[in-house]
Amino acid sequence: MVPAPRSGEPSGITDEQVHRARVAVARSSEDAEDCRLLLDMLGLVPDEDGEPPVTQ
């Protein structure tokens, strides 16, 4: 079950939230391969157009 957005809150993820998520993952990663794997698992790896597959 996916929780519904609270009333009055925008649905979607901002570019700033994606950036902060990437930074948090990078800081917590053991090395570059670990970072790449975690970003990929979380859907934060940019696609061919440079956009993350996270829906905004």
C-alpha cells in the first residue's frame, strides 16, 4: 500500500530533494562502486537524458 499525499502538500519530488538524496548516498557510501549501486537501487542514477528516473 502506497500512502497518499497529505492534503495541501504537493505530490512529487523536487530537483532539490533528488540532489540532497544523491549527496546523502554519496556521503554514506564506502567507495564509488557502492555509491553507484546504491544510487541505482534508489532510482537516482540519471538516464540517457540526464534526468533521474524518479517521478516528479
